Amino acid sequence: MTISTATTTTSPIRAPLAGFAAQILLLAALAALVGLSSWGWVAGITYGTVLCGLLALALRRTRMGDLGWANLVTLGRAVLTGGVTALVLSGAPKLLVVTIAAVALAMDGVDGQIARRTGTTTPLGARFDMEVDAFLILVLSGAAAIEFGWWALAIGAFRYVFVAASWVAPWLNAPLPPKFSRKVVAAQQGVMLAVVVSGLLPAWLALAALIIALGSLTWSFGRDIAWLYVASRVRLEARSRWSAPRQHALATR
């Protein structure tokens, strides 16, 4: 008898399907616990469909058959984010919204630690983690905006506006140097928004927290945009200096 040692790959659709099933189960549990409005159901199901569809496409594009433990944790955070989205649009109790959001935020560092310790860090995992963080902050900023004004939505919309701007100005897509302060500002947004949405702070203090969150985010993005602009000008000047002698040499042949 011959024993094959060849490894088998998992279908890239398996994990996204499991994630979608988990999303539906979470929505059903929340509906039974506190009730979900029609808009909450629509938002939750739409979110789950888009999330798992994009994840399946990304897995197929990168030829990854298995998510791995780190990305499974991120998928769990993504499912919780879908629950927060449905709850916010259903006008659910703030304590429940913040509790689920806090669990998702607390798990943020877990997936990265697992990936580094197991040597399974990938560009897909980093992007997946970042997108889940960004959408959770968008949802929490929307919840804060309902009470404090729609200007608070700018906290969550900042990154999406930046991505849209990069389509017009490709130099915004250049890699940025690592900055610890950038990580601090990013982590601060979720914590501050969760505290504000909880309703535990006096109105004036919650408003101050939102202003601080938006101000620090504006500073962080502004600094990065300025760095990217200067770097793009340096690259452009370097290319022009390199191409000028080359064109002159070709012309004198």
C-alpha cells in the first residue's frame, strides 16, 4: 500500500462561505436577543455578502487555499463588525453595540501576533485586517454622528476619501515609512468612538473626545500626504535627471 504525502489545498470559497454562515447566525442571535429592524437585516446581509465575496476573490487571486489562523481571527472580527453595523442601523441598545465593538477592537492585536509568531504574515492578511478596522471605525463614527452631528462621520470617512483621492493622484499609493504615532492614532479612533457611543461620558466630554479624534486623524493624514507629495517630487526630479543625459547620448549617436 502506498501512502501519499502530497498536501491538499482547501477550496478558497470554503472559509468565505463559513464566514457568511457565521454572519447570518450572529444576525439571527441578535434579532432574537434585542430585535433587528428591516434596515439592520439588509445592512447586515449586504455587508456579509460583500465581505465574503471580496474575500473569496482575494483568496483566488492570491492562490491561497486556506486562510490560516491569523486570518480566521480577522474574519471573526469582520463578522462582529457586521453585527455592529446591523445593531447601529436598528437603533439597538448602546451597551450591546459597544460591547460587541469592544470585543472586535480587543481582537485587533491578536491576529497580528498570531501571524508573526507562526510566520504566516501576508499582504492579504495585512490588507484584510486594515479594511476591517476601517469599516468598524466608519460604523462607529456613523453611530456618533447620529447624536453629535454628521461632521463626526468624517472620522470614519477619512481613509475612504484618501483611497478615492489616490485614484486621481497615484503618488498617494506610494509606501509610507513606518511610524509608531500612526499606529497610536489609528488605535485611538476605535477606543474613543466606542467610549463616545457608549453614552457613558457627559455630552461636553464626548464632544471633546470626537474633536480630539478628528484633529489627531487630520494631523496624521496631513503629515503622511505631505511626505508622499515631497517623495513624489523627489522621484520625479531624479527620473528627469537620469533621463536627460540618456536622451542626449541617444541624440548624439
